[in-house]
Amino acid sequence: MAHMTSPALTVGFDLDMTLIDSRPGIHACFTALSARTGTSIDADLVVTRLGPPLEEELAHWFPAERIEEMTGLYREMYPEYAITGSLAMPGAREAVTAVRAAGGRAVVVTAKWEPNARLHLGHLGIDADEVVGSLWAEQKAVALREHGASVYVGDHTGDVRGARTARAYSVAVATGPCDADELRAAGADVVLADLTEFPAWLENHR
């Protein structure tokens, strides 16, 4: 008689302000971009609204006809200015380890350009099974479905929308620009203070 097996656990994670605190690096990169282009950019303001695609942020500082050019320049400058200054969020490595300990896979799905996302993870020693970049909000559902993620962890209401679109369980962490009330209002299934609470949540969830 064949034995029935439960589907393998796959957990998706957002990157910025979920697994990594990229504010120092992004601040440094936008400051350098400002100096390079002679354009006044308030980097302090930039790092208060991380999550949406780079192009949306650049549109606050550059005319539409320069967005493509500035996107390319920023991404080119990013490895020099943004990688070493960014930090792992509290509990990030332990959260990924908890997924592995449960026999699962950890997939990073982020709006960040994938090559730079991989640089961050490599530098910080966060070992994801897959990394998919350049997806925001509902678009994240494409990768979540492709990899069979039943849970998606993120800090932004856009991450909640991505999880819900993919019909994945939405775990929100109140470590980014959206507070716990906003995350709940967006439809998060559970809101954690940060990833240090994730291993215990995962054990209970399973």
C-alpha cells in the first residue's frame, strides 16, 4: 500500500526590512547617487518607505524620462555602497533555519533586483533555497505559486497582498514601514513583532 505524504513545506520571505535591514546601505547608495547626479535626494526620507520598486522611489527625485537611466546607475552603484552596510534583521537566520529544521524550503521573493538581493544574502550568510527578484505586491504571487509556497512572510501591506493573491498564509512582521494595525487591516493572517517570534509560530502552525 502506498503511503500518503504531506506536501513539502515552502515558506517565502520578503527581503528588505523582513530578512535584512537595508536602510544603512540604501541610505549610502542614494546619498552617493545624489552626489553623482547633482540631484537633491532626501535619503533619510527614502529609507522610511522601503518596499515598493526602485523606480517608484526614483520618480520622486527624477523626471520620467530619466528613470530608466537612473535605475541602471543605482543598480550599478549598489554593490559598492549598499551591501556591507546592511544588517540581518533580528531572528532572520533563525527563521530560515526553522524552516529547514521542519524539512522545508525557504524562498526569497523580493522587489529588489535579483543580483543585488543575492549579494545581500551571500554577504550575511542567509542561505535561501531560491531567490526571485523584481516582483512587487500582487506580482509576488507568481513566484509564490511557482515554488508552492504555503506561507509568505513580509513587512509591508504589499507583501500581504502578494500572499493573499497566492492564497498563501500571510505572516507579517512589524519591522518595516507598515505598523501592526496597517498589516492587520490589509489582511495579514498573523502579525509578529519581528522574526525572533517566527520559529515558535511555525512550530505551532504546523
